[in-house]
Amino acid sequence: MDNDVKMYSQVAAAAGVTDQEAMVACYMLGLSQAGKTLDEAATLLRVTRPIARRHARSWSIRFPDYPSAAAPVFLTWEKEKGGRWVLLDGTRELADAVSDGTGTGRYVARIIGHSARYDGSSAEVAIARCSEAIEESCVHLIGAEDVVILGPKKGDLVRVAPTNIGAPTTLARALHS
């Protein structure tokens, strides 16, 4: 790596993350500056593209094939009658979450048309787990590289996926300053 890239320990201290997270970010920034694609970075890091995308998005690193979440698609979980939650992609149901029927408050969420189920002790937990799976598969599910999914948390709608490594502005400032 060239001398233009900060030492990862400096980045870790400035961003408040682990040395390992900072090392990945510094390495990805170096790959980006060398003209590598996100797919190439994922291969070199031996991770999946969604994981590499998460790092690039969190640290505001741009690649030729990934502009770092310039315009994500926003999806929102909405509560329907009877306690059912639904995630719409336009008018198409993408996922839903329903009570498991035991009377214990547990919920089960699923991506429509897929066999995986995401259990949770509450609607919030099941929805968060399902939302992470949707974010990882967003290219295949809705044809978008980046999504931001809003869901319930303590009575409010908040970002449930994707989760960031830290505060994006703090991370970007630590890496790029």
C-alpha cells in the first residue's frame, strides 16, 4: 500500500472502530485508488460482494462499479390490521411478518417466495433479521445495489438495514482526512 493511505491504527483511533475494521477500510481505499472494482476487492478480501459493499458504503469508498450508495432505494415496513407487517416494493409485497400464533408475542418474518424464515421474540426482532437478509440479496430481489430499509423500533420507524460499521460521516472523515 502506498504512503498516501493512513496507518490503520490512526484510522481506528479516529473512527472509534477496531483495528481490523480500519485495516479493511484502508486496504479497500488503496484498492479503490488503484482502480480496482468492488468485485475485485471482495475477491481479494475473500468476502462476498454484500459484505464488501457494506464496508464501502460505511466508509464512503467509491469503486468504478460501485458509487457508494449515491441513491439507495428506500423501503418501509408498514403495519396492517391484525398485527401483520408488510414490506412493499412499490405495490408488490416483498416480505411480511406475522405473529407465530402461540400468544407469546413472537413473530415470524419471511421474504415472499423464499423458504427462509426469520423468527424473533417480537415483530422488531423478526423484521430486523429479515431486513438484513433482504439487504444482502437486494440485487436479486429488487434489482438495486443499495437499499435502506426502515422498520419499527420502540414505536418509531428507524433504519433497520443495512447496519453501518459506525457513523458514516465519522468513518469517512477518519479515513479520508
